[in-house]
Amino acid sequence: MRQTILGANGQIGRELALSLNREFDCDIRLVSRKPQKVNATDELKSANLLDLAQTLAAVEGSEIVYLTAGLPMDTQLWVEQWPVIMGNVIKACKTHGAKLVYFDNTYMYPQTAAPQREDAAFAPNGAKGRVRGDITQMLLDEMKAGRLEAMICRAPEFYGPGQTQSITNTTVIDNLAQGKKAKVFLRDDTKRSLIYTPDASRAMALLGNTPDAYGQTWHLPCDDNRLTYKEFITLAADIFKVSTRYTVVKEWQLWLAGKFNPTIRDAGELLPRYRCDNLFISDKFKARFPDFKVTRFEQGLAEIAKERKLI
């Protein structure tokens, strides 16, 4: 059985390839513009998912396809390219009779303190959230109509090892590991839901290989002992053996920085989530897979510290 990862060079794709190879008996195909092997037996295929013919060739012969691709934090790119990518992947999976596992984020959810469950209504705060909601709805419509066997695997903000790309890694973990001040957006006293990237990939591999999991949306599992950024930084600094130093970046400072930095400007629509608690609920997954071991923050940060030779 061949299982194919579209967007395999990112941290989620790499960890997914490791999990599939470790836990399941399958052939693994890694697809990206410039794919690189994760396991010795991986098959590599170069493809641009914006091109339908290349996407069709990438999916051909696959039983399960994982869409883990990402785009730079550029609003215009998201608006232009995500609908094309999702449309091409859906067409390719339908053409070749492959199941689709879509790795999704929470950008389309309300940025409030209300607990987020799989049935949460979409209420995006900006263009990136709207386009993510639109392409997710595109997939849900195919699933509901019975035209495609698929599932949605949704994750909150990441933290993790390797090349994990997230606000928490960039502003907190990387800075602390380099002996610099961590940076926190807006407030340091709101509870944060964070997922450890290897957990997200392990859970997705498990779901993809569970036949009765299809046709549903799943929240991937997080540590329910949610920490504020103040608590997270204190814990990380203790594990990294560095001083607990951080600054809270105010909204006017981010607005000013966004005048000169397009990445900060394009992240602006996500700021409301930092004003209040972020409560991402993954009880459905934990009830279905009670033996899945969720990585606690202490463990995850210790693994990052080992990788970076801080301990």
C-alpha cells in the first residue's frame, strides 16, 4: 500500500514520514518541489501542486494521500494559491480513488475564549482565515456528497523540534535558546493551546490508517495542562538553563512594525487570539484513541533542548 505526503519537506510532513515508516507497513512517497528522503526507502517525486497534471501524477497509485503543504505568511499568495491547490488535490484523489487526509489549522475559528471543538462555526477575522475556511468547506462538500473519502485533521499553534515554523518557536523558543529575550504578543497571562509537532504527525498517521475515522473532522491531541506564555517561558528557561527574560509586545508596536515588515503585517489578523484564552479541545481524539501518549510540555521542551544541545 502506498501512502503519499504532499508537502513533505515541512516539519509536519517529515514527522509524518517517520511515523508512517515506524508504525505502519506501507510504501511512502514524498512529494514537493524538491523532495528529500526522510527514510531510506522513501520514493521521491517532484511536483508543483498548482499544476493539475503534476498533482495527478503525484497522487497516481496512492491509497492514502496526506495534504500537509504550507505557504509563506503572505495573504495574497494564500488567496490566490490555496483554492487552486485544494481543487487540484481533490481532483487527483477522486481521479485515482485515493483517500485524502487534510492537515488543517484554526485560522477560520472565532478568535475568542470559547472552547473550540470540531463543530465550531467558522468566523474568520481576515483574508487568510476566510480562504482557509473556504477550502475546508470545499472539501467538506465533497465528503458530504460522497464523492471523496476524506478527513480533516486540525491543529492549533505548533511548538516543536527541527524546522518547526510557528510564532511560538520563532518568538519564544528560538530566542531563549540563543540567550535572547523571548517576545510575547499582547499578553502573557492568557492560556495557550499548543501542539507538539511530532504528536500532530503521529496522530495524523494513526487517523489516516483507521478506516472508520474517515468522513469526519478531528482535533489533533494537545496537552490539556494549558500554560500561559509567562508559565511556558518560565518552564522553557528552566529546562534550557537560561534566564527567564521576555518582553510583551503591545498592539501599537506590532502595528508599527507591520508598516515595515510584511510578515508581521500579514500575521495581524491572528492578533485577537492572543488577547484571550485559546482553548482547543481534543477530547474526541483522546476518547477514540485512549492509548495515544500526548507529549507533556516538560517532555517536549526537554526534547528540543537535547536537539539544540542545551542540556
